[in-house]
Amino acid sequence: TATSRDVRLVMDIDQSAIWLEQSDVPMLVQAKDKTGTGGADPMTTKEQEAFAEGDRILKGPPIPKPRFSPIDATGFGDSQVAVKGRKPLHRGITFRSVQTTHDDKARTDGRAYLYFWPGGRTELASIQIRIGDSDEDSQTLSLEVSPLTGTVKIKSGAVDLVIPTEDTQKSDREESAF
């Protein structure tokens, strides 16, 4: 918000690490994006292959994609174990799954991205973390991110992302942060 740039939280599910990146141009997230980047420039080999396949299928003129680059941020690059702004999750804690509104389904490997825009808005997201590799609900916490306020609710067990419809949509303003 302070720099008026789009920022994303990168969650490397395989490496159990997180870091922040900022964009060089404004970005709108694309729902159901096959690369999993939400429409940003693909970073990993897997994302690049998916992007190339999508381009091959569409055969349309390429649209410039926002490029993101790592940034140092308070709390991310200050750790002795952090490498280039990447911060590993605490020992024994791993991602179980991550799903945002631009994902068709929960991601259980690779990288997941949660986007933040100038003005403080973000995406609706469910981030499940666990102790070790356990798939037991008793060893899992779910972090629910509200898009309007960025408020994070911590819930016990695996709570999947529920994408609201007009019938079920509830405003963040109705929720109390206290």
C-alpha cells in the first residue's frame, strides 16, 4: 500500500517457505488461470510450461504479464535463516494446502500466490498449515483471509475455501475483528 505497487505473498509448499514479491506493473488476477499464478508472469519451470501450453492453445497475441521480483520486508529478510527474503516456516510446520479465488482447486504442491493491491484489498483465501506431514484435522490449522479487510481468522482443522455466491456472500464489514 505504501509503495502503490501490487504485492504477492509467495508460499512455496514443497520447501515450506514464504516471501514477498512486488510487481513492476498493475495486475488484475485471472480466475481459473491454468498456470496457478493468477495471470502474472510464470516463475517456476512448471508454471512456464503451463503458460507456454496455454499460449499454444489460444494462438492469440500475447498480453504482457506483470513480473514480480522479491522484496525485503520487515519480518521476512531479517532472519539469519532467511535467504534473499525467503523465510522458512518454523521447524516441523508445513503447508497442507493453499487455495485462493483465482485457483480452481486447492494447491498441495509447487507455489501458491496470495495477491495484495494498493488500498489494502486482497483475495479470499484458505491456507492450511499442519504439523509435519500429518493429514489429521487435529494437526491442522486453517487461516481464512478476508478480501476486503485482510483479516485472518484461525480455525482448527482443515477448512476448505468456500467461494461466495450472491446467495451466500457475507460482507467483511459484518464480521467483528474483536
